[in-house]
Amino acid sequence: MKIHFLFSPQYESAVGGRAVGAPKEIAALERAWDKDGVSIIKSIEKVTRLRFQKESLDCYINSKVSISSPLSIKIEATDDMFDSTVHELIHQIIMQNFERLDKSWSMHVRRSKKLGLSFITWVHIVVHAVHYLVTIDMFGKGVRLKRVVGYSKDKDYRKSWDIVLERGPQTVVDEVFG
């Protein structure tokens, strides 16, 4: 799958940003992605046992938000933008294959709701488990993994990381992706 990193003034305005462009940030992210992007895609597919259904995605670089649909990455340090791209692509592969995951995903949702977990937390248990395993596969258990795990300060994201680390990322992945 190919990722097209781009800046759209209309999109920037729609998310409430004021940036007028991001050529340096896009160039830096493209260099990093050109080096490891194909391997990242393969690793996400290997870990999830799924395939990306789209051949390419546009990725909007902007000053406000990282989200999976439309694929959008907030301007920050290049390594953080790279890791955010991985995170959002994990959301993408789940969305693109959602019908295939219906039964296992429903079981995960029921278990999470019984525990009183928020929507953000139970979705990110799965995303973070995959991200953990992809990061180890690509970069080992060093500084990058620590940065990925410690990136978000949001309480729901932190809770999901706590659960992933307690249960084990491979256990979570096996339950959802078979």
C-alpha cells in the first residue's frame, strides 16, 4: 500500500488550523517512510493476519489532529509523526477488514463493556497491542518502544496501555485476530 503525504489548505482550515504549509515536515516524514514504510505495512499485516484492502491512501499533514479517517497526521517531531502514522494505519486495517473481525471484535467489546471501559480505551487496547508488536518487530525493545508506549498522556489511552502491558500484547492480538 502506498501513502501519499500531502498538505491541504482546505483540510487545515476544516480542522481549525492556521498552518500555511508543511513542506519540511512532509519531506522529513517521506524520508522516514521511504526507509521503513513497506516493512511497517508488512509487519502490520503479519501481526493482525489481515491485508490492507486499499492500494493507496492520502495522508493529510496538519497542525491539529491525528486520526485514521481520513488519514491525518498532526505536525510534530518526525519520529512522532511516523509512529502516529503507524497507529492510524492500524485503525485503518481494522476498519478495512471489519466484517471479517465481526465475531472476535464483538467478544472484545462485550468483555470491555463488562469492565466498564470507555469506547476510546477498548478500541485502543487492540490498536496498542498491535502497535507494540509492530514496534518490536521493526525496532526492538529499546527507546522507540518506550516512546510509543509513553507518548499519550490521555487517561483512556494510558488505561489501554496498562491493560495491554498487563494482559500481554500477543494475548490481545490472538483474541481479536485469531
